Amino acid sequence: MYKTPIIFACLAMFGASVCSADAADRTRKQDVPLYKDASASVESRVEDLISRMTLEEKILQLNQYTLGQNDNINNIGETVSQIPGETGSLIYFGDNAVLRNAMQKRAVEQTRLGIPILFGFDVIHGFRTVYPIPLAQAASWNPELAGQACRVAASEAYSAGVNWTFSPMVDIARDARWGRIAEGYGEDPHLASVFSAATVRAYQGDDLSQENNIAACLKHFVGYGASEAGRDYVPTEISRQTLWDTYLPPFEAGVKAGAATLMSSFNNISGTPGSANHYTMTEVVKNRWNHYGFIVADWNAVMQLVNQGLARDGKDAACLAFNAGLDMDMVDNCYGEHLAALVDEGKVSMERVDDAVRRILRLKFMLGLFEKPYTEELPDSERFMLPESLAAVEALAQESMVLLKNEGNVLPLENKASVALVGPMARNQGDLLGSWYGRGRDSDVISIYDGLSGALAGKTEILYAKGCDFDGNDTTGFAEAVAAASQAEAVLLCLGEKRNWSGENASRSTIALPEIQEELLKAVKRAGKPVVVILSNGRSLDLTRIAPLADAVLEIWQPGVMAGPAVAGIITGKYNPSGRLPVTFPYTTGQIPIYYNHRASGRTGSQGRYQDIPSTPMYEFGYGLSYTDFEYGELELSSDTFRAGDRITASITVKNSGRRDGKETVQWYISDPACSITRPVRELKHFEKKLIPAGEEAVFTFEIDPMRDLSFVDHDGKRFLEPGDYYIMVKDRKYKITLADE
Ligand code: BGC
């Protein structure tokens, strides 16, 4: 997205409200105000501070601008001297605290009330130590590992003075043409909810005021993933029913986990844009979920209400967004320019202004910013890319990789004298970072080539040939690639997407890789050696012409800085792949949207199918292979009839019957075959991932709380549980349980 520089129209207003620093100092010495008393409660400090603020000071708290050099080279950040010290928040683009501390000094020491600024940044999958994109994290089915990576991100961000990340993105996405599918946890509300809660807890810790904890932001509220035809920023058509049963659950889970903030979305939700939606922001988040924090707009989203056809002009946009419950305006300055007049005209109430300011100040107090406004300036060697951080992100990277095919157990590659390493991704670094790589650097990434060189040194010769670029039609490198394939015992073909092919504003009309990459595969295949295709991409792909030609396919997503060691570990067998798909892989783009938890059709069997392509996906949600075999025993239930208040225990024994240790994720689904509101054919309700040593067994258990796990939700969020039959499904097993009439 093109982000324009901000012009501050509010400077004059700011100047008028500032007292001299000397006067403020004198006042403090005579009488320390309650809001500066660290021993007082957060709420009393908030109220005391609000009671001292002018309307202008309050309005400045409701705005966020930028500080520092934006990633976009066309976008020069404002210099410190132009930003009012009373500003509520700044997006900070620096990776050390110097500029940030200078700005904070202005806020704390040179304004009348000394309110610290809240510094935010998009720390999406790592600050400097970049780890797998969120979609890949979900593929690990290991929220604990994702949490450990978020802790790395939080402490690195904190060291730069960033106290607030615009993460996690918990938009359910079922259309891989939409580039932002990379930024979320996939297609399933339960999986996304688990990752939402885990990442929020990891960023924030138990106490926001402690070092290395940063505030989280659930985004984009709500339904942004339903973007029509996968185009970005476009309207979405979402019924209230679907809002509640599909799009809201990960946000609710994040709010329950304590997320300090939410970000309103760009999309128009069936006529009412997310950034002016009173129902979602005020009725749901604030009134029903009792959220303590605040809602920030997405970039320019308030002003965009004009383009969306809701608001007449910036003033109207500010009025609509603010009254709908949007507390902080990001970048476009609509609040800064218009809120004072709107209050004057009686269109915005002082109660609403105080409510928004209260929420923002509350977070600043909770973060301890009043007591500790400055960030210690540490050398990079003490905060970035630390050995324990790299170990954590490598663990996540390898568990997120999904083995999609392994014909004749071609993987792991063992006892090979030589392998050909081919393809545009083989020696690439930057594209393995994915989109939104924070302060990450291309040179930080260990490429697949370097990872394999380390792992195979002295054992296997690597014959490298790029073959071709990611796109275009230059096939001159094919001959060299074919020659390498002919000389080697096996081929590792590294294909995929550039990092800017997914993420924001990166929609694609087809989810197949460009033809030249498919042609390269055909060419090296002709050498007659086993071909392992390694794929790095930020969405599910159409592999119709790739998978059949490959002996093995390994989906590595965009794994971040430890890509090389993680891939090498799987290729050589040091790691046993344990990732499972968090999104369905269709055969073709034409099958989109396709997801496992759809509702049932009225006609079954062969009816209603596509005539020209299959109607089932190529690889289902939850799918993924291992180097070992897992045998599932019979499911045991504590009871097959129950009442609403009962608890049922379901358990199953899984045996690792292969010769390698491996991690298995047992996925528990339910279905309700007859309900007054029809439900998806299957719904994931619980999962558990465990290491099972070769030859051993492990018991997996699902404690079923009927109201939590079997109930459904209506179009206004009311949960209900109907008597009748339900099914518990695990692997290919299906068991009936019955809720008796009370
Ligand atoms: C994106 C958000 C992001 C924000 C701030 C927007 O364009 O949609 O996800 O947090 O910019 O950079």
C-alpha cells in the first residue's frame, strides 16, 4: 500500500495548549497529582488525569501519526520537531530507541501534563529475528511454539521502544487469491482462536508493565478476509449469522485472553464499513465483551469512509467512525481536524470523548509508561538474533513445514553422494522472509542452499543451478539445471512466490505458480531422478501440474531467518515433519472458495459437482504426512448419552508404528446432523500435538464441555444447545453421542 506522508494540521491547536515546562515543574513540586502516583490504582489515575485535560489535549490522545522513515522509500517520515508532544500514539519505524526516546522526552518533559506517547509498530512475525508467517505458524498446530516466537518478537520490539504491536491478525480467510491470507491463521475459527489467544498472551505476558511485554492488537475487525474474489480493500458480504459463527470467534478468544486493542477493518460489511460499525465495535466488543482497551483505525480507514460511500467528507467520516466506537484514528488526522468542532456542534458527546480517552490512557498506565517512559538503548548484539531466539524460531519453522507428498519414501534423503539443488528459491534469502518482515534484513536469512551446505558438508555434493526466475519467460538457465539433475542422484527443486506476492495489496487471480516454474519442473523431471519440490509461498497453491510430477512435495511457507537449517533438517531426517495444513489446497483456482467446514448441500452424490474439475480439494485442511506411521486405536467415551451440564471424556490411543520418533496432532471434530440453524459438516473443536517415540503409544483426550463444544451460535451471538444426536470425529472414525431432553 502506498502510504503518504502526514501533514499535521493540528500544530496550531497544540501550541495554544502548552504551558511552559518551568510552570509545570513548579506545580509538580508543590503538589504531585494523583495520576503521577504509581501506588494509586490505574482507574483512579485515569480519572484524575482526565479531569485535568482540556478538550484539545483529549483529542490529541485520539490520534496516531508516524515517526521515522517508513519502509516505503517514497514516504519520508516526519521529523521529531513537527509532532505535537501531546499526540496519543506514533507508529515508530526505527529499530533503536534513540529517536523514540527523544520524542518521548518531548511528551513527558515538555508538555503540560506529561502524558507519554504509545509507540506502535507492525511486529507481525518477528521484529528483527523474523520467523514463519502466521499462516505457517498455524500449520505447526503448536501454539506454544508460536508463543515462544512472539516472546522473541516482543522483547526485540521492546528494546527499540515499541510497546504495542499490530498483531495478531485473526481474520479467517478462505480465498487464497487474497494476499493477506498469509498474515492470519487460516480458514478455521477454532484453530485461529487458539492461536489468537496464545499469541496475545505471549506478547502481553501476565503484566503489561513488566519489561519485554507489549500490547497486542487483534485485527482487522471484522470480516476483512471475506474480501470479494480475493481483491484487497473491497466490500464483503457477510450475514450476521456468518459473522458470529465464523468471523467473530477468534476476536472473542483474543479479547478473552486480554488483548489490549483491536484494529477496525477496511472492508465494508454488507453496507456498514468495519470502521463505522456500531454493532461490531460498540455493541459487541465494548458492551457485550466488556473490552477494557481501545479500538484503533486501520491506516486512513476513517477518511476512506468517504471513498466507500458512507461519509460525505472527512468531518462526516470522523463523526461516524467515532460515534460507532472507533477510539483512535490512524494517520489520516480526521479526528485531529474535526472532533473539536463536532463536540462544539453537539454531534459528538463529551462522554464519548472521555470514554475513548479513558481507554487509551488506561493502557498507557497499564504499560507502566508513566513510570518508565524511556527505553534503554542497547547494542544490537545484546538484543537481536540471539542464539536462544534463533533456536526458538527454528523450532517453529520446522514444525510449520508440511510434507504433502512422499512417494516411495524418497524423503528423508539418506546416503546420497550428490543432489542437484535447483530453482529460483534455492539461494534466495529475502523472499523467505515473507511480507511484513518488520526490521528484518535479507542478509539475516540462512538460505536453503546454505542450510543444506552445512548439513551435508563432507557427505553429499550439492550441484546448484538456478534454472529460471520466479516469473518471466527466460528459459536459458534450464539447460544448466537439467545438467545438474542428470549428474545428481536426486533433485531438490525450490519453487515459490516472491514475498510481495502475498500480504497486503497483493491479490492474485490465480493461485498457480507462474508457468515458467512448472516448465522448469518438467525439464528437470526428464533427467529421470527423484524430484523433491520445496515450495515457499504465502497462500495455498494450485499444485495440479506440480504434485503429479514430483516424488515428494514439502510446503515450507515463508519460514524466516532460519529457513535453511529448518529445511535441511527435514530433508536430511534430523527433523520429522509434523506440520498440518491450516487451509485447504484446491486443485484449481476455480474451486475457490473451498474449505472443509462448509454447510451440507441438499443433493448428495454426484449432483452439484463441477463438470470439468474435481469438486473435492487436492489436500484437505488438517492434512500432512510424517516420516513415521501413526495407528489410531478405538475411541473411548465416558458416556454416549449426556445432559447439558455433564462433561464427557473422549480418548484415543495412537501408536507410532514406524521407526522414527514423530509428533502427531490429533484433531477432534464434531458434527450436528440436525440443528435449527444448519451447521458446518464438521467443526474442529480441539487438537493436541504430542511427540510419540518410535514403537510407543500416547493417549490423546478431549474433555467435552457440551455448552462450549457442541453448542452453536445464532445471528446475534446467542449460544444454544439442542437435544439430539451429535458426532465426535477423529481421523476416519465417527461416534454418536446423544444429548437427552432435560
Ligand atoms: C494494514 C494494517 C497495518 C497498518 C499499519 C494497514 O495498511 O492494513 O494491517 O497494521 O497498515 O501499518
